[in-house]
Amino acid sequence: MSTMEQLAASIAATAADYRKGELGPFTAEHVTQWAAQFDKKDRPPLLAEMDHVLKKTYFSEAAVTDFLLSLAKEPKLAGNTPAAFWKGAGVLDIQLGGNSQKEMLERFETVLKQQFGMGLEDCKATSGNFVYLDDAIFTGNRVRRDLEPWINNTAPHKATVHIIVNALHAGSYYAAQQVDKAAKAAGKDITLTWWRAKSVENRKFYRNQSEVLWPSEIPDGGPVAAYAKTLSDAGYPPEKRAKGGTPQDSVFSDEEGRALIERVFLESGVRIRSICPYLKESARPLGFSLLKTLGFGATVVTYRNCPNNCPLALGDAMFWGGFSWNSGNEFVMLRPTIGRKSVLSTFLIFCFSNVLSGLLFIHPPLQKRRSLTLIGVPHAIRYKKICSMLPW
């Protein structure tokens, strides 16, 4: 087995339970095909770094369950009588978008039943303690949007909200401040406490010690430089981190490995944006961000979701159903998907962006993987026809 094959097998083993039952198997073959979109010289070191990073940032179902199990009996949270604590706590189900909270609540209910023989319906919200669960916090805007209406309309005059997530990014402090302001404006005494399995540094002031993708270099010419210029022209020149600032216990293997993955994902993300011109501005090369930056640069992935804060080249191709480009610059879907609305939306955005200029054609399903290959065709191909041929 070659080094590339070994690395692909290792990555596939790490993420083996990703969207299990919804997506096709996460295999070494898929990882190898994903890597084929990058320059040949970059593939071995890229897979080596991804293997290292995902071992530190991928949350398997077992890891999430273990975290919740340990937290359910954590004295600093639940005191010396955890069963009584949870019976008196209110478990919030208030997320305004997405399914991450509902799925985390299902997982947590399994833990409560296992540990204390109780379900979520037994948590009566009598103690003034409330629990907000989600899989991860990146900017913090989601938890802010969820809590502010609750504070204004439903929350008691005084309460403590325990926010429980697998990963918490330090830059979410601003959203926490806004929640505090909302509580004061409502005349309520709301205290937030934060519980996480992993903390991730991503604040601008600490960018040299950050654990997200934050490039230390931007090329002088080419597509990446052109994208960076659009940010500079808008008054937001990209803030680079200093070389060599990667912490020793970082999610990255070393400065060299980090610099490579930042460069490759930035280049590929800019390329994706050039091919998909109707992507929103916030769909940035290194991940979703409302701020005018190169992107959020997240590397945290859970068994149930690859967030849009991750680089486009990671999310689109590795996890969000397996979109990629092959050596012939053809757009390929590497894995079948089942009921994955975000994948379908991403795919349709691509189709809508390009079909009128005659760039796409969908072949019938190929091989046992039901791959789809998109290549140049005449202008007569219409968006409706393409949609009708989708295998979902």
C-alpha cells in the first residue's frame, strides 16, 4: 500500500461515521478522488496534514456521546446530585434554523436515560437552570439569534443558561456580549456559562496563535491575489498571521503543514468561487463569513455535519456530498446523497450559475458509485432538464 493509500485509508477511518445512513460510505477511494482535484505535488503533504488535523478536530458519534456522558455528572455543572439537577433544569429546544440542536437533544436524551433513567420530558425547568445544546459554535450568531427571542418572550426574570457544545471558537465572544445586552434591555438577569469538549482560538488579536486556517502569505499575482484585492478595495485588506506562530499543541502538525493546507484550500476556494459566480459573497474561499475576509477557516467537523464555516474545498468535495473537479476540469459528484438538502442546494446553485452559458451536462449515473460528470454542452441544455435528471 502506497503512502497516499495509507493516508486516504486513515482519513476514511477517522471520519467513517460521517452522516452514516444518509451519505454513501466514506471510503479511502472517495478521499483519493477528492485529492485528485489538487496539484499532484500537493496531494501527499495535503493528505498527511488532513490526516493529522481531522484526528484532532473530527467529533465521531462516540466522542460526542462520551463528552455528554462526562458532562451529565460533572460536579461543576450538575453539583453533587446530578439527577436532581437535570430534573430541575429546562432543556431548550429553540433553534430557529437547522437540525443540529434537535439531533444533539436526541443524543443527550439517550445519555439521560442511560445515566438517570429519565428523558427530556422529565426536565421541568423549576430551578432557574436552562441548557442550550448545539454541536459547535463558530461566530456565535446562531446561539445569539436563538436566545434573544427566548429572553424577550419566554425566559424567567432570572436564569442561568448552560451552553453545551463540542467545540467553542473564542471569537464568538461578541455574540455573547450581544446576548448580555439583550438580557439587560429586557430587564432580566441572565447568566451564560459555556461548556465544551474543545476550545478553538480564532480571535483576530490572537491570530498568530490561532487554530483556524489563517494564511501567513498571499501571492503577489494570480486569482488569489485578485480576490484579496477585492477585499482591499472594499477597505478590508486581508490580515495575515505571522509565520511560525502555530502553537506546539495545535491542531496542525507544524508550520510547514499548516502553511500548505492554507495555501491549497485558499487557491481551491477562489477557484470554486470563479466557477460558481452566483455563490453568495459570504461563501468565502476559506469558509462562510459575513465579514470581508478570506473566510472563517474552520476545521471542526462532527459526525452529523461539516459546517459551512469550513473551506469550500473541504466542505463541497470532502463532506457535503462529494463535489470535486477532476484533472480534465470536469465537475464530479463523488458520492450519492440521501435527503441532504444543503447538498442539493449547493449543486443547484452550481447548475443555475453555469447552465445558461452552456457549461454543464449530466451523464447518466456512472459505475456502482452513481457518479455524475458535468462537461461542456450546447446552450440548448436548460436548467429544468438538468434538475429533472438529478438522482435525488
